[in-house]
Amino acid sequence: MSPTYDITVVVPVLDEEESLPTFHRELQDATAEWMLDRQPAKTEIVYVDDGSRDGSPELLAVYARDSDVTVVTLRRNFGKSAALQAGFDHATGGVVVMLDADGQDDPNEVPRLLARLDEGADLIGGWRAKRQDRFAKRVASKAYNRVTRRLSGLDLHDLNTGMKVMRAEVCHDVSLYGDLHRFIPVLADKLGYVVDEVEVTHRARIAGETKYRGTLRFARTVLDLMTVLMLTNFGDRPLYLLGGLGAISTAIGGVILTYLAALKVFTGEGIGQRPLLFLGMLLVLAGVQFIGVGFLGDILRHSRSRDQSPYRMRQPR
């Protein structure tokens, strides 16, 4: 028999008045099926209103009359990462399901992800192998996934899927801000959790257009990916990164200055106005600064070591 879980469904909402009624009915029907098939102890739905300006708040207020539905209302539009973090903070289930309110992900696919959870995975994403989106969006998504796979080393087809199932401990360990919701699988993998994906059906939007987008989206995504890689690879020892860069810079600058000094001593040639001299001095100074900043980073990390555990323990199952 499948294990029994308390399940929390977290749904960020931003101006989804047109799609919410259909999505909510479908989600309620699906959760009822989950309870029949898997006998979860409890299934709750947490909607997070991320500053909606249409009729979404009124619809959510009606849904909140159900004892199994919780509505978290943010003061303004803080972004999808903040909305998901708010949902995670209010989740009470031992398993958390992420879904988007646009209806493109089928809630009836969730049991297939839960089955993979039963087999030992900690986080499972829904791989949208046949995406029902605009051509430009599909191309951009493929490029994003390819770059993220290569830089992170996490071999998944669909890293930014809106449908995810994860153990609650993953939610507690992953802190979201900016656009880091795109990198939840990467963050979980770097913390030692077992991350996998299951191919799921992807559908066209129920109504309207996506609200979570912007002209600087690609640039922000690249910068957030750099942040994730820096935090996961060098967050505990910043000196390894900055000190290494500083050592390289200092060494190159030292070689340049040694060459110029030898030139001055053995040939008497003037070096005071050579651009190479300024480059050598700049590299040495930059290297020393890199090393110094690395030491300061290590000192700050050490001072906060009581609040930041360097390891994660696997919970008994």
C-alpha cells in the first residue's frame, strides 16, 4: 500500500480571474480522487494571491469558505518566488504539491509524481515533453534548460516546470527570493536531495495570458543562475572562489612586474610609461583585494555558523 501523507497544494495566483473557476473545480475533483486512491490523511489547498488587481481576490474569498482551502494575501505583487515561499511557510502537509493557476498542468497527473516519491525521491518535477505554448516560449525554455543543465550538472529535461511534488523538508531547506523559484530542483540537488522528473501532459492555457513575465526576464534568470551556483558551490567557503581568483590575478601581475624589473635592470630601458606596468600593478592590487574580500566572507560565514548548518540529515521514512 502507498504511504499515507498529509498533502498541501500551493498555488500562486496573479490576475487569474478567467481561469480560476475551472482550475479550482478541477483541482477539487482531483484531490478527491487522490484521497480515494492513496488515502492521504489530509489534503489542503493554499492559494497565494500575489497582488492581483482583477476579480481573483473575490473568487479566492469564496473558495476560502471551504475548511480545506487557505488563502494567503500579499500586500502587493512580490513575484512568484515570494508567493511560493509564502505558500511553503503556510503549508502543513508532509508533502507539498506546486501547481500554477493557469490550468496548463493537469492535477490528475499528480499521483504519478507521488508514486515516484514513494520510490525514494525527494523532489519530482513534471516534465512537459510536449509543451502547448508559443514557439518563442518553447525555444527560450529549451535554451534555459540546456544552459542550466550544463552549468549545474543536474540532468533534467524541464527544470522550470510549474508542477512539482516534494517532501516538506525540501521546502523548509530552500529559501526563495528574486527569481530563484526557477532553480528549486538545482537548490534541492545541491543540498543532497534526490531529484527526478516524470513526463506529464501539458495543456493550453484555460484563458488569458501569463502574468509572470517581463522584458528583463532572461537577464534576471542568468544572474539568478550565477547566484545559485555561487551560493551552492562557494557559499560555505567564499575564500575558495575569491582567493583563487586573487591568487591568479596576483601571480599574473607578479610575472609582469618581474619581467619589467628585469628589463630595467639588465637593459636600462625605461618602463615608467609602459601600459604593461600599470596592468601589472592593477592585477596585483586586484588580486590582493580579491583575497581580502574572500577572508572577510569566510569570517562572516564563521560568525553565522550557528544559524547555518553545513549538513542536512535524511529523515526516516
